[in-house]
Amino acid sequence: MTAEHIRHNLTTVPDALDAAHAEAGNHLAAAPERPGYDLAQCDDDLQSFILRAHWISGDVHMAGFRRV
């Protein structure tokens, strides 16, 4: 299992990130090589978010999902 962490530091409204990840979630949910993901907002800095995506392997993620 491979974990991918993407940190977002916003200078605009956090709701826009929620909306973008909700739309991207449709693609993530349809990817069989990705068994799970979540988006977390920092309690101390409300403009800081971390997306954690779990993949069955790094090779499958880079050669499969990223190339689509």
C-alpha cells in the first residue's frame, strides 16, 4: 500500500477546495487501484488541508491513474 499526501494552503475561500475535491472524489472513487482517501482540515490553521490518498502500489498509481 502506498500513501500519497497532498498539502493545500489556501489564500481563498476553503469552500472552493471542498467543492473541487467533491468533484474529484467521483474519479477517485471509481479508481479500483485506490482503496481510500480523505480530506482533512487543520484545526489550528483553517486554510491548511491535507488530502491523503491510499493506493494499492506506487507503480499502479503512477502508471495507471496518473496517466488517465
